[in-house]
Amino acid sequence: MEQAIERPDEATGRGRRPDWFHRGHPVFFPLAGFFTGMVSIIVVPGLYAAIVKWVAGYERAEALFPFVLLLLVVPIGLLVPHRTRRFARYMVLGMLTTLIVVVGVAAAVLWFLLRRDG
């Protein structure tokens, strides 16, 4: 008879986290922050430009594109509260690392092409 009685949170599955979900693991927030920074540098500017171009047209999208720099306010805002400071540091690290890699690869490709054809 005791097995038939279930608690409401167990029946819906909301009370128990999946086995793969380890938010308390010391690497969770650094990895999540780093990859959030990486994705924010790669995906957000392109997605922003595509949506603005679709809604307002090409000329207006060019005029509004500098507002994508407001993306940098997010990690700065996350650095203020103590709870999100660790995540924000790794987000900034992910953003900077992505920018360095993209600029470095672009410079190497440009150098290679100019040296080859020059």
C-alpha cells in the first residue's frame, strides 16, 4: 500500500534532477561561462544583424549594427553581484579568447595570401 502513494513532485519528476546534471561540480560554472562568452561573440552579432536586416532593411541594419557593442555590458553587469562574479569572469575569458583566436587566424590567413600572391 505504501508503494502506491507517491509524492506530487516525484510523480511529475520536477523534484529530482537528472543524473548528468551536476551544477555543484567545480567545473560547471567555468565551462558554462567560457562557452557562453564564446557563443556570444560568434552567434549574437550575426543573429542581431540578420534580425535587424529582416525587420528594418539593409541600410538601417548597417546604421544600427554598432549597438551590438551593448553585448559587452552583460559580463560587466554580471561582475557586480558576488553570486555571478565567477561566471562573468569566465564569460569575459571566453569572449577575449575567441576574439584573439579569430583575429589571429584572420591575420595568419591574410599574411599567407599576401605572401603567396605578392
